[in-house]
Amino acid sequence: MIQTKIVTIGDELLIGQVVDTNSAWIGKQLNEIGVVVKNISSIRDTEVDILNELDDSEMDIILVTGGLGPTNDDITKETVANFFDTELYLDEEYYQSLEALLIAANLDMNPLNKAQALVPRGCIIVPNSKGTAPGMHMIRNNQHYFFMPGVPTEMKQMMLDHIIPQIRNTFQLKSVYHRTVMTTGVPESELAIKLESWEKQLSEQISLAYLPNINGVRLRLSCYDGDESLKDEINNHVNYLTHNHSDFVYGEDDQSLAEVVGKMLVERELTLATAESCTGGHVAHTLTQNAGASLYYRGGIIAYENEIKIEELSVAAEHLYEYGAVSKPVVLNMVRGAVDKFHADLVIATSGIAGPTGGTEDKPVGTVWIAVGNRHRIVTKKLQFGNSRERVIRRTTMTALNILRNEFLKK
């Protein structure tokens, strides 16, 4: 098995100033070509820390991002030269291409820009089509080291255009086959119980991973070096889940629930509006993340104050007084009011206590009412999502979209 690790360099990663998304993206790309990552680490931009990570005889491939910028705090190139017992030199070809790039951008070549054309002698330069810092490929004792900038757009282009093809051509890789099923509304432990009998039918060569996040649980089925019959088995298992558990299985391969709902609305030529209180526009935001949302999404109102609920959504004042804003009668009124205001075929309405304050004994923090429907039929649901404001908002959004999918869009 090819032994691989990913190293991200930068103090900003360790103090939480910048979130390391590079290693996750690289790991996913490598996994798709059958390369298993053994280790991921984030380190300071110091010579000692960099040398410690590079000095790893167990690894066949080491991929490093960060520390290749033009400023004095970027010391990766000097450290790489020391590690490989070589020196930095000015690569004239790269220098000329860099100079031409700066001239085309109406920029002057300065000493810091010029320093970016300094590379360790013996390295293979990896072109950077998105920036000025070159990537570097070094080989020693059959170990392959790839050094890339930390800027995600630059790193990704290098990986896709040069590094992944180089890895494919250099190593004999295992074939890998994945299918990922997207679920929502069922916690991981409950999902495992629901699928216990199905899971027992999986062949030993098929691995199953439960991958939970705040929006739901992804189920990933994988096989390595599997023949067509094993791939067919995975496909059959996925089809079973899709057809027999469609109440919580909504898509595949990182499809968003909003994307699935949007496609269903377009297919049925239906329009949608939103009337939100506790979610503060998050339902609308989630829907409009998808290109083409204007085909089905008409608009929405964030009615946080009771006054706005009354004036903009025609919520009955007596219902607010008698039942409170977080109640079934109020979300029913919100749906009807939004149907009239936006002339939409369907409406999602939300009202709740997102927290961390504002709860009562009768309605603790996390209490949410959701209503979905139109003038003819409205489905309501009362839920309790705990005391995390982010969880309340996001899970309310996912639940509302799933009610819409299950109750109004399935044929």
C-alpha cells in the first residue's frame, strides 16, 4: 500500500485564525484515485518542525502546502534545500515567465517577486497557473515530495493539472469505488439501528462509513480493487436505500437537500416562498445557494418581530397573544399570509427559540414549529433541537426542506 501524508504549514492554522481546508480537499482527491492518506499534520513555519515532518522514511508520498510566499516569514524553500543537501538557485526560465506575468498585470518586478524564482537545485518545478509561487517536486530514495502554496485556488490547480497525474503515472494504485448516500433527520445511532439488518448483508469486501454532520449523516460504501460484481453489489445496496428509506434518504454524492428540492420543484413547475422567524433567512439562503433558484423561488420575509408577522403576513394578533409566536396557529397563519403575498404554490414557515436565551418552562430553548404547505393543505411539526443556536437554525432548515420533499414533491 502506498504510504502518504499531508503537511500544512502556517502559524495561522494553529491559532485558529485560518481553517485548514487544504488537507481535507487533498485527502478527498487522493482517495478518489486509490491513495490512502496515513497521516495529516499542521505545523509551525519553523525549520525544526518542517524538517521533522520531511524526515519520514515510511512515506512514499509527502504533500506539503504553505510557506512558499515571497515574504521573510516563508522559509519552506530554504528548509527544503537544507533537507535535500542542496542550494537555492535562480531558475531563469521561471524568472522570465514570472516577469512576463507581472508586466501583463502592469506590475513591477521587485526583489520579493524575484525571490519566488529561487528554487532548490534538482527540483522539478510545478507550474502555478493561479499565482506566482512555483510548486516543487523533489525525489529522494524513491520518495516523492510535493511542495505547494497554501492558497487553496493555487494548490488545487497544481494538484489537478500536475500532481495527481504525476502520482498516477508513478505508482501502481488500487482501484477504488465509492457511493455515498445522503440522509437527514435521523441521528447516527438511530440510523445504525434502522439499517442493522441491511448492513449485515454487506460483503466483507465492502466497507461502510457513517459520516455525521449537523445537516445529517452520509453513508459511504467503498471497495478497493473490486471487480464488477462487487461494484454491482454496492449499486444494488444504494438502490435499496434510495427506494426503501426515501423518507430520510434524499440524494447521493454530496448533493444538498436544497438542490434536490429545487430540482423537484422545477420538474413539477411549482414555486416556493419562505416566511421565517427563528431561522432568520437561513432557509432562503440555503435555497438560493443553487444556480437556477429563480426558476422556483419567489421570495421570503424574515418576520422576527410580532409586528412584522401581523403587518406583512397577516398573522392574527389574538393568536400571538393567546398562543405566542412559537406555536402552531402562528406558523399556519405565516404560511397562508406568505401564499397570498408571494402568490407561491408552496410556503415554508418557521418560528422557534434559537437561544441561547429566551426559553421558558413550557417552551425551552430549541423549541421550533415548522409549517409547510399552501391554502389547501398545511403540514406542521413541533420539534426540539437543543440549546445550540447554530444547530437549531440549520436543523430547522433541513427538516423544513425534508417535509416539503416528502409531503408535497414526491410522486
